[in-house]
Amino acid sequence: MRSVLLVALIAGVSGAVQAKDLFELDARVIESGQQGYQGFSAITDLLDAVSTDGLQNVVSTYTETSAAVATLNVRGLPAQVEYQSGSPVLAFRVPSLGIDLKFNGATRSESEDQFEAWLKGEGSGLLTRMLKELARVSPVDPVAGNPGSLMAQMGAADYSTAADSVFVEDASGSSMAGNNYALVGLEFGRYSAGGYSQSVTKLPLGWTWKLKDGYQFKLEAPITYSDIEGAKTGSGALGGAFRVPVLKGWVLTPALRVGATASSDLGAAAVMYSASLSSRYAFALGDWQFGITDMLGLYRTQSLSHGDYEVDYDLSNTMLRNGIDVGTSLPADWFGRPTAWRAWFIDTRFSGDALYIESYQEIGAALSTRVSFAGVTIEQSSLGLTYTMGENDLKGFRLNFGYKF
């Protein structure tokens, strides 16, 4: 029965949204009235479609002297390219931002080259405004605005570090507190919002060192790969967190992190810095264990060059992430070894620069136990499943495996 429910959940979320083009071009030649449409998964293909050959592939009656209008959809951001009859001037507009530019080459090909160079970084402040607008209107921006973005992933890592910073010996017979240990795992998530979907695969890597009097230091370097409607994105982060015991069961965890993400397909790249402070209080009532975790994080982007592109999102945001969890042991005969379970609810909210999704909630549960494999004892292994819901019809799930040894 448990397997059936898991398969149904994954199938439901995966099938909730059919594949949708990230970039769209709807072109019309004024003289002939002919109209054509084409969709793409990479921004380079969209730029190629605005060229003379590209427009002719979409609308066969287009020539270098035609009056034509091309309406663009750039990951949810509406824009427009227009040529007047007999003119080489390329007009580019983003109505929501009041951007109205003209690229005036000797030929339309030269105007197209100027336009492409502008998009690759020469647009400076106006291009930054477009990128900030994408974080606000795009459901699948890789930098911010959704649970799979770099900003959300960095915040979730800070929170997870804090939520695991107080350990009570559980039914698996494993108490990780006070021991040096490594963490390795595998995480798979799938999210949909605003008609788009994305798959996120992450490899969590970390090491925790024991210090004196209950203090600990944790170093993490997760690696993430995302597939967003066929567009590929990679990201990574390096972070350090310091466990500071305050009272029995209460720990404060300040953390610093730097991360980066880049995607030639999406025309997006950024470096991000973060600082956070988390409070974790855990206590037991009989065989039941409870925890309360509250986190405040600050996140700031910096410009980054990737391939031919130089981009700057100029985002500054605050994240509040608050959660509660509860757990206890399971009957020993269920799995043939001592096993504990844990369930949680987490609320995440952003403030600062506008984002497409500024609040979402997560409900999840996990099992943990001690296992032995090839003569090696893994102090704690876990299997968890989390369901995510939020603004703009956000739905998603995350399945993770983790090992501490």
C-alpha cells in the first residue's frame, strides 16, 4: 500500500503539467497578413529565430524589407520585436518595464547583431531590470522565485543544518551529536507552477567536526542539476555553519554560504552570498520527540559572466523559514531493526525584491535506522518524502536518501 501511494503521488505531480515551451515567438508579416508560431527550450534558438533566416522559417513571406512584428515570450516575460517596411531598424520593447529600444545597423543583420550583443551584457542596467522582472514573473527562474532556484536551495540547506543540530538518541540506537561524521545523499524533486515544470537532482555532501563543550562546525558543498522544460541548469554552493549550544535542547546556528548557478539555455547566471541565523529547540515527552526551528536568512546576488553572457540580477532578499517536527520509534518487528520516524511542517516566506513565489509550505516525513553494508556500519540512514504547495498553484515533491557515517 505504501508503494502504491508513493507511485500515485509522483505520477500525480509529474503529470500535472505537460511540457511547455520556455521561449515562444509569434510572428506576423504586415503586408501578407501571414502569421507563424515557434517554441524553443533555449534562448539562443529564440535569438536565431529573430534573424532573417529564422523569421523566414516561421513566416515564409518575410523578406529583409517586410514590415513585421514578432511577439516574444521569454520564460513568462512578454516582449516584442518590430521592423518597419523598408527599414533596417530593429525595435525591441518590454511593455511591463517601459523598455523601448532601437538597434540601427546598416542592414537588418547588423541590427540583429547589435540586439544580441545587448542581450549578452551590453544592456547593462536595462538588462538587469529584465532579469529582476524575470525573477518576479517566471515560474522557473534558476536564480530565485521558486523552490528549485539557487536562493531557495541555499536557504533550505541552512535550515536543514540547523534542524539537525540537536540530536537525541533515537530508536535506531544512533546519536550523531558529539561525533565527527560525513554526510552523503541523493535528492530528487519535481515542481510545477504557472504552467511550467522542473526536475531537480541534488547530491548533498557534508562533513561535521566535533569541537569542545558541544560546539560543532559543519562544512557543506551540495551539487545540483536541474531540467526545466528541456533547459539544463547546474548549480553548486559552499557553506559553513557553527553549532552554538545555549541551554539544554536549545542551539543557535549561524551560517555563511556562497553559491552559483548558470544556464546557457536560459541565458541566466548568478553568484549568490547568504548569511543566516537559526534557532533550534528540541525536547522529549515520554517516547515522543519534538522540535521547533526558526531561521532568518539574507541573500544577495552578484553579477556573473557565463559563456558569451554577462548578467546581473541585483537581487536582495530576506527569507523566514519556520518549522515544527515530531517523531518517535516504530515497533522493532516492522523492519527487523530499530527504526525511528519523523514528520514536519515548514513555512517559507520571502521579502525584499519581488519574486514569482514568495511563500510556500512543506509537509514531510522520514524514516531513519542504522544499517551495515559490506562490513561498514552506517550510523544513520534515512529516507524522506516532502510535499510542497504554495502561491501561483505551486505543487511539488522531494524524495531524499541520506547517509551519515
